[in-house]
Amino acid sequence: MAANQAALAGGIALEPSHTATFIRPKGGGSFFVSDGPFVETKEQLVGYYIIEATNLDEAIAIAQQIPMDYGGVEVRPVRVLS
């Protein structure tokens, strides 16, 4: 993520899983992108990045650079708490 240092920010609450966009590598440098969480079950969060992107497409482009030895990456909007 060193290449995206300027886009990295701190941690904050996330919106529910139904707002997620899931990205999974297909192999050969291509990716499968779908709306919603990866699975409808309890999930284990191994770690997370908060990135500042101008739109979902930019966030997906950055997320595709995260190493995915197994599993995948969900992209979710940040919840604004008042």
C-alpha cells in the first residue's frame, strides 16, 4: 500500500455488510466484482484499510492492489455518525 500512502487514513465505523462491494481475484490479473458481502454468514475480519477515494471505482482500483493470498476484499462506505 506504499504506492497509495496519500489515500490511507485512520479507522472508523463501517456501514452494514449489504452496502459492501466484494472483489475476488480470478487469476491472470483479472477480478470478479459484485455488490453485497462475500457470504451471508458471520465474517472474520483479518485487518482493514481506510482509504479516501473520490468514488467507488477509485476505491476498487486501490483495493485490487491489496495482496489476496486467500479470501478477498470488501469495499464499504464509511458510516457518518452524528
